[in-house]
Amino acid sequence: MLRDKLIVLLLYQPWQWSTDYQNQTVKTLEKLNNKVIIYYGHKETVLWKKDGLQSLFIKKNKKLNFFIPIHFLPLRRLTFVKKANQFINLQRFNHYCKNLFRKYEKKITPSQAIFWFFEPNSLIQNLHLLDIKHKHLIFDCVDYFSIKELKFALQKSTSIFCISQTMQELLSKLIKSKKIINLVPQGFDLNTFKKYKLFINTTSSKDKRYKIGFIGGIDNRLKYSLLINLVKSNPQWQFLFYGPQQKLSKKNKKLLNKLQAFSNTDWGNVTKKELPRIIHSFDVGIIPYEIRQKKNYYCYPMKIFEYFYLGKPVVSTPIAELQHKRFSNFVRIAKDSHQFENSIKKLLSKSWSISLKKQQRQMAIINSWQKKINTINDQLKLFVKQKK
């Protein structure tokens, strides 16, 4: 099912985004000899702007095929203008596909395309320019969205996949048809972490304090009040925060400034290749998300398997998925700074066994990107077989 196909990825987020499930999915699909087009709705433009003209002629990335929808006619709110813009873009898209695949021996046509999206907004945004009726439409649910958005995505999709039991249970309650919500591995960049020994810093650090570490976006998902109390109460530990700083609310910006002022915190950003070296230096990995945000409560952090592959114990706020039994030996759940502190102290008081590290690594391996795409492929085959 997922070999020698034309797969159109409908994107809502920017391509170079801190969370790389988009990029990793494309890489894995291309390894199966699929031809992938990025339908880049995020860059949707209008003809009368400079970038609109550029989008007609300039290829945005040498290795990837980007198609940028363009509104050729103004007054887009009018129904007949919407239809005209849609028609023009459909012709552009079909022509683009024919030119792109002319050099390949195996003929692949737009009518055979599989449309793939991660976020309901990417579908909502592109419906007015892309006719996908009666097409194979895959909803690859990797995060939580509003109930209204999820219901829309479930209704329009022909195949539905999600990465966590928590989301599977939620989606099953929302769906009214007989469609199956398929559970698949989370998606972990195994190829990068396989090489982690190459990045281990063999020189001993002058700072002998235990290192409590976090990797990921420094954004509104973090529970800053918890972190401030935790860092302030434990000057004997060094707290490492590595990830891009993103746009923050005014309140969180002030709290972040307060957190960064502590002398026992270190901040930085790293490339994907450097991640294993950074995580290797941690004694304990933390996931201090604010779970009053539904997006956090229902999330399934990719970083959990990055911590796991390198055998790091984890302390997390009560994210629903991490409270499942399979994580009980590896993740301590803590609601506030006091519980975080006690959990970290207990973990540091005794060595983390080789047996636990092996189990963690195995969990990471079975959640690789290759495993995820293979599972989707197997379930699609079963779906086609059952329809016949």
C-alpha cells in the first residue's frame, strides 16, 4: 500500500518546525520509493504579491517537492471566486504532478494520490483549493485538537491512525461511523540515536552536581511556577533546558525570565545530531507540562523515547498517556514541585539498573518511525482486503 505511491502531505505548520513529525514521516515514506508532494498550505499566497509570483516558478527545496496554492483572483469570499481559484489550482496541481513524474518509468497520476494530514486545520484550510472527494484521505493524529476539529477530521477521513491509547479512546467516543481508530507506534528518530556513542563527551565535567534535564520547546506548555519552585529549592542540582524559545504569553515570559535568573540553570539550543550527547549528560529527564491545558493532558511527548533510548529515568506531570501501566517502572508522576523534588531524590538515591535501561531502549526501538509507517502499511492492507 505505501510503496511506489503518490502521497500528498497537507501541511498547516511551517516545514522547519521544532516538532519534526512532518519531516520524519516524509523521510520514511520516501525510503519506500513513494513520491511525496508537500501541499504547503502554510505558505498559501496571492498572485499579486511578490511571493505569489515566486511560488509559480521557484522550487523551494531541492530535495523536496513543494506545491504552494495561490489565489489568482481577488474577492475570495465570493462563491464563484472560490470555485474559480479552486479550479485553477487543481489544474496547476495536476500539471505539476504530470511534469514531476514524467521521468519515472512507473506512471503515477493525481487520481491515485493518497492524501495525508496531521492536523484538522490543514484539511479545513485546503478544502477550498483542493478537491479530495472520493480520495484516500489519511488522518495521522499526533496531538489533541478541539472536539469540533476532531469530529470534522474523523468525518472526512477514510483511514484514521493515532499514536496513543489516550487519543484512541477519545476518538472512539467521537466517531459516529464504523471507521476503525488504528493505534500505531509513536514515531522516534532511531537512526540519529543509534549513533549516540559518537557524540558522548568523554571529558569529565567540572560541575559534579546531578543534572536534571529537559529537551523541547521553551513555550507555553511548560509549568513555570513548578519549575521556579523546584529550581529555587534545589541549588545542589544543575537544571539543563535545551530547545528553541518560542512565543510566550506575557505572564509566562516574566516567569521564564525569573527561572533563567537562577544560577543553577543552563539554557541552550541544539541540533538533532547533538541531542543524544545532551540527554546522555542527564541524570534524570523531566517533562514539566501544564496539564490544565487539554493539549498537554492528551499529548504523547516524543521526548519520552529520546530519554528512554539513553536509559534515563523520567519525572513528569500527570500526562494521561504516561500514566498507563507500561510506563510505571520508568516514569514517576508528580503534580507539583514538592512531588517532583521527592521523586527526583528517590531516583538519584539508587542506581538505575541495566535491566531497566534495556527495557527502556526496547520500548524506544519499537516506537521508531519505520515501525510506525510499517504498522500503518499493514493496517491499510488489511483495510483494503476487508473492503474486497
